[in-house]
Amino acid sequence: MVRFWLIVLAALLVALLGALPLAAPTTAAAQFGGDDPEEDDEDTPQTLGRDAFQSGQSKFARGNYGGAADDFREAYQLSPRAELLYNIGECETRDGEPREALLAFDAYLEAISPMHPRRAAIVRRVEALRAEVAWLDAHEGEGPGATPWIVASIGGAVAVAGGILLGVGAADLGSANSAPPTTPPSEVDDARGDAYVLIGVGVGLLTAGLGTLIGGLYWGLTSGPEAPDDPEVEVGLGPGTLHLRGTF
């Protein structure tokens, strides 16, 4: 029986150690470039801004919206054009950063004319973002935290330990059943008994561990406040007509 408990402890240790790591936008095309060809060869704000803008366009096309937003911010600092603020807001929206998007669109509304043809659509978009940010702020910190994932990790470790014991027990049972004819029957019976115990414990741990793992995952994925329905926002642009905005 000493061997049996050593195997159990070893299996649990291996499983627990393995579980430790667990415990261009609705946008328009801004164009950079001066009338003087020699100006493009100098590190002027105009050329540096154009380079940042083109880098942002490239990143946006590849789906790197956070990187594109950073490039458009750099371009705006070098050449403050209102349409770049729109591009920043679009990138942050797609990158899942409603607070940053709201700041950019608010600044865009302040920069454009009250008679701008798209102002009403952007105002509705800002209102939707403001509602989303308010909801996020109101529900910040809600939810079970890391507890479900800890439970799931423990369940996974127990399941791994059960699998190890089940495998060892099956191997021991095979060895006992194929023991040489000269082996005393009492030793064979003892070996089979130990193997059946290992198999039984392994099955129990495997079943309990998988149940705990699934329960923890379900808890973590389904708990927390229910997000509001996505607001209906009319931005005035149909599918396939998204552009990066601005001119340089």
C-alpha cells in the first residue's frame, strides 16, 4: 500500500504543478504631401505626419486598430487636422476602447463646423458611446473575479491526477493478469486488488475533476452583469463604404 499512496501523491503533485500557470475606419482618406517636392525630403511636421498617417492606414488595413490609433494620434500632434480625430475614434471603437473613442469623437465635434454634413450622425454615435461608458462605469468591479478560474484550474488538476492514477492502475492490472505462472496466487491477488483501487480512485478523481473544471468554466463565462443591447447608431455610411478621413 505504500506504493499506492506514493503513486497517488506523485500524480497529484504533477497535476497541481501543471495547473499553476492557470491559477480604415467609418472613416475618409487623409492625404499627406506638400506642393513642394523638396519638402518631402525633409523631416518637417508635414512629412513626418504623412508618414505616421500612412503607417496608420497600413495598420488599420491589417486590423491592428490600436496601433493605427497611435499613429493617427502622432499624425494629429504633427499636423492637427480634425479628420484625424475621427479616425482615432473609429480605431478605438474597433479596438474595444469606448472611453478613448468617446474622447476622440468629442474632440472631433468640437473641431468641425456646426453645419458639417455628418455632424448629426457623429452626435448620435457619441451619445451611444457615452451610454456605453456610463454602463461600464456603473458595473465596474462586478462579477466573481478570479474565483471561477481558480476552481476550474483545481478541477483540471484533479482530472489530470485521476487520469494518471487510472493509467497506472490499468497498467498494473495488465501486469498482474500476465504474471508468470510461478508467481504466488496471493501476490497476484494483492496486485490486482491494488490495481483495482488505483483504477477506482482514478475514475473518481477524473469524473470529479472534469465536473469541477466544466462548472468553473461555465461560472466564469456566464457570470457578471448582463451587457445592454447594442444601441442602434446611424452613421450615414453603408456596408463596404468605410473610408479613412482627412486631407494633407
